[in-house]
Amino acid sequence: MIYIIAGLAHGRKLILTIACLWVSCCGVLWAQSPVPLRAGMHIRQSTTIKPGVYPFASADLAQPVLIIEGDDIVVDFGGALLDGRKPGQQPDTFQGVGIVVRKGKNITIKNLRAKGFKVAILAENVDSLQITDSDFSYNYRMRLYSIRERENFQDWLSYHQNEQDEWLRYGAGIYLRDCRWALVRNVHISQNQNALLVVRCQDGLFYNNSFTHNSGLGIGLYRSGRNRIFHNELDFNVRGYSHGFYSRGQDSAGILVYEQSSDNVFAYNSARHCGDGFFLWAGQHTMDTGEGGCNNNLVYHNDFSYAPTNGIEVTFSSNTIIKNRLVGCHYGIWGGYSYKSWLSDNYIADNTCGIAIEQGQDNRIIGNYFQQNATGIQLWARANQPADWGYAQKRDVSSREYEIKNNSFVATKTPLNIAASAKIYINQDNSFRDFSSLLRTPQPNVELFFTQNDVYQDTGWQAAEAFRDNNRLFATAEYPWATFRRRSIQPAVAPPVPLPAPLPDAQLPIPTYRKPEGREHIRMNEWGPYNYAYPAIWLDSMGNNSYYFALTGPAGQWTLLRSEGFSEIASLPTGVHGQKQAGAERLLLEYAYTGPAFVNQWGDTIAAGTPYMVRFTRYEKTFDWQVQWHAYERSSDPLRRYQAFKNLRKQAPLHTAQTSELAYAWWGAPAEGVPADQFATFASTEFEIEKGLYRITLTSDDGLRLWLDGTLLIDRWELHEPTVDEIEIPLGGRHAIEIEHFDASGFANLDFRIAPIDN
């Protein structure tokens, strides 16, 4: 009261005194001493956390280490590390959640590190949540069973359902559910399976984040709209790739947009070397009803190069794709069933196919630059639609009504490949240069209209009447179903949506070119994509008992400690050469690496100069498998009449094979004369093996049983998707293995591997 009375007497003093009181009060809130974290802590007001390492584990997602809830809260973790790992624990066994944020508004979390959880942060029902300046790397990721020579089909991901938060089984650095106006900025997430998953969230802003080298997704959206995803580095979110062997992606992606996620803007992001750079699917509701979709999204000025599958995949929806860089992918843009979509000003180079659209309608392909693709634009329709697709039953899905204009095709072998399509207008200043075959139309039921295009041929192309009038069109005699005519062409119109400017505080603008270039830089181990930050050994090539290895990571000293199975090891400028000993089955290289400090793939920091063991192992034992196939019927159903099924082996097989590797993946019939569904596979082998402890890995779809020396060891006799079973067992001397397998319907898989367990 003294100060207030004084203030009344001396005009200015009141203001100064109140100001002093406000600063004092704020000082109580913000200058308080940092508090240490406690397991089970419940934070309801602004708090500063004492820096340190907090080894707190969480048993499951219902038991977080910390809970934050309330309004107008700022929690500054000061760089504290929340570590949910147990010593020696592997990433596929991480569980629980570090922090749950719920039931509030205006909550800010900053300067936090969290690793070793299934989900680092799970936020639900929070308005205006901010997560900034934090690191949620080294959380959950599945073990991958794909190897250098062949993929394993259990590694495929499925994001089709998330109505009950099924995505949580894959883990995440950040999982946002039912949050409005969320902000995620300056967050680093690497060596997880997923970085940021956004579910039923609207009006968020996610920018200046580094979500790289994860084995699933960089950013995933589900039923989320009006979000802005800007200036993020999302490179190397990938799985299912082995250079020179398979290029599958297994539904990994830099950005995933699923199930009625509309009106979002994706701009100035880099998502290179991802399974798909950008992967959009309308959703099951759309597939069942034909309604809705992931519509009105703008994909602008991103780099989606070097995807094993698609730079951009957009399906069953209507979207705008402008000024993206799509280099070195299988498909630059895959747009199956897209309609009323706008694809313009994209740089599309060195792809198997630049733009491929099956069953599309009313699409505009304008002003794109195609360079050195095998095919530029491919449009087509299938003969029949799947009977279980409500979308195709309830909508017109014919391939029709395209406008293709102002595009440049340079050194693209086949600029146009068009089949079973109507009203395809190839108009106004398309430029075709240096091609092998300008147009392929495998089916004559194509309606094409060509007007005012420029055709230049630099490779000796010959055709009568190649240049016609001033339109310089190719010969009509070759394409009697194509119409060549003059028509009034409207000038190119402006993009159908406003284009966003870079954010003023952008730290990660998208560059035009960056290294590394090329898919060969994607290297995978059993825990995901390699980040080149720690030392590793890779088998790059082999032949005639010569093996060439790359030694990668920080520059340092490599000292060979031990080798097995090689008669000679020689260092090369680019790696190591090993000459295999005749008859060797087990190959091993063991090095000690010393060099600068680095962080290994588990998130542990290795001090400079500390010897670090790096090992390569490979087991090349071959077997003599005898395989036979039979058809089964209701009377020999494997699940209801097992003995009758087993007795099929005594009957004459439909097909037999002898193979050194039991590694099968069947999308149809396994052999001529064998049905595509309801077939049995019986495989057996006898072998000699060195004494030791071994791991047998079996992948199956559907049922499988394995006997070793007459003892049943693996019993997965049920209908299932590709599933891995493993056992560890001592072996030595002579053994016999018998395998029974059945396929009920659809895809089928049978894959056997064995390897010694290192001591």
C-alpha cells in the first residue's frame, strides 16, 4: 500500500512501482531453480528442468515417464536426456512413452532429448502445442530381415488403418493426435522407424526440422488437413533397397499423406533417397465408397530424387504438383486414378518413367522438363477393374481428358506411351528432341489430338511426312487413330492455387543440387538406413572368389584384427579385397577403428581415439533341397484335415525342383501346372555342418512347420501375412530338415536361412 499511495502522489511512480512488482512476480516463475526429473512426474505449470541424464523406462504406452497437462505452460528441459533404454537393449524391444502431453492449450516443450522409447512424445487433445529445439533420435525401430541378395516380405509396412491408432505399433519420435495449431520446429529425429506422425490434426506448422535416416517415415499424416510442412530435411527415410538387387521401398516414405488428408501445403522440403519421396493415398473410405480422398494438397518446390520406387505417388485424388525435382527414381510421378490434378514445371530426369497415370481423368500436364527418361509420359487403362474396389464401381475411371502442353522432352527414349485413352490433347509448343520412338500406342483404341508441337530428331529418325505444315507433326500413317488438326489454343493459365513463399526464418531452403547423387548411396543394415556417421564394412561386389569391401564412415585408422574364410586380405584405396579360401562357408572380417569422436548406430558417443570394433560376417553354406508341390482340396485342408494334407506328399507331385536355396515369393502359381491358391509345398534336405550354435530364420505365408531330425521346432500352422520365426539351436555333424508349407490364397512366401551365432 505504501508504494501505491506514493504512486498516487507522484504520477509516474505508480507505473514504475507496478512494473517492479510485475518483474518481481515473473522472476518467481521464471528464475526459479531448475528441478530434477522424477519418474511419474506430473507437470501442470511452467517449469525449468535441471540438465542431466535421466534413465527412466516406461513399461507401455499407458504408463509414461512424465505427464504434462494444463494451459499456458512452458517446460524448458535445458538439454536434459530422458533415456528409456536398458543396457544392451535392442531398438525393436523399446517400449512405452517418454512424455504424454494432454488436455490443454498453449503448451511449449523445448530443449529436450529422449531416446529408448516406443514413442518419445505422445500429445493428444492439445491446442497450440509447441515442440522446439529438441532431439528424439534412437527410439523404436523394427529389426529388418531383408539382406543384400533378397528382401524379406515381413519388412513391408502397412499404414492403411489407423482408426484405433494402429500406427503406434511402429513407434515414433513424436505422435500428435487431435491437436490443433501445433508447431514443431528445429527438431532432430534420426535412426528411428518414424519421426513425426500426425493424426487428426488441423492447421499445424512443421518446419526447419531434420528427420533423416529413419526406416519408415519422415512425416506421416492421417485424416489431417490445412497443415503446412515447410523447409524440412527428410532424406534417407527408406527400407527395402539393395543396390543392384532389389528396389522396393516397402512403403517407406519421406512424407506420407493418408486417408482424407486434404488442403495441406508441402513446400521447400528435401526428401531424397526415400522409399517414396512423397506418398499419398486417398484412404479406405474412398476405396469403398468412391467419395472423398486426399484432395487439394499443394506439393511445391520439393526435391524427391533418388527414390527406389516413386518420387511422388498420388492416387485416387485431386492435387497440385508444381516445381519439384524428381531425378533418378523408378517413377518420377505415379498418379494412378488421379483426377483434375495439375502437374507443372517439374524437373523430371533419369527415371524409368517420368509421369505414369493409370485410369486418370481431366488432368493437366503443363510446362514440365523431361530429360533422359526411358519413358516421358505413360497413360493407360486396365481391361477390368477389381471387383472389390467400390471406387471403380461407383465412378467413371476411364482414362480420358488430358491436356499435355508446353512440355520439353530431351533425350527421352519414348516421350509418349498412351493406350486405351480418349481425348488426349497434345497441344501448344511441346518440344520433342532426340528420341527413339516419339509415340507408342500398344492398343489402337486411343483418341489423340495433336496441334502446334515442335519435333526435332537428332538420332536419325526416319518417317514419311514427319514435318507437316507449320505444326511439324509426325506421320499420320503410322497412327491412324490419331487426329492432326489446327485448333485454337488458349495460353497457359496460372497455377490453380497461390504459391507459397519461403518462410522468413527458413533454415533449410531446398537447394537445386546436392550430394550425394544416386541411389547407390542407400546402404541398409538390419536396423535401417546407414547415415555414414560411424565406421562400417560393406560387401560391394563379389565374383570368382574375389570379394571387394567398402570401409565407410569418418576418416580414421582401420586395423585388421581377425579374418576367417579368406586366404588373402589386401587394402585398397577404396576399401579392402579378400580372396576366399576354397570351400570356405563362414566369412569374417574384424577391424579395430580409431579416429575422431562419433555417434554409433545405437546413439552412444565414442570418444576420439577409442578403439571401436567393426565386424563383417557372411555365411555361404549351400544345401541340396528337394521340393515338391501339390494341390489340396477340402478333403485335404491343412487346417481341418492335417493328416490327409500330410499324406499328399506320398502322391505324385504336380511339380518338383532341386535348389541350393529355399527362397520363394509367389504372387501367382509357383510352377506350371500348380494352382495359384490352395497349394502345398514340401521341402527336405540332409546336410553336414560344423559344430556350433546356429540361428535358423524362416519366413512364411501362409502356414509352415519345420522338423529337425524328426523333432518339430517351428510350428506356425495358421493363415498369416509374411511372418518371421527364429530359433537358436546347437548343431554339428549330419542333420535332416523337413518343411511343410501351405498357401490358402493371394501372395505366398517361403524363405529359409541359417547362420552361425558369433561368439
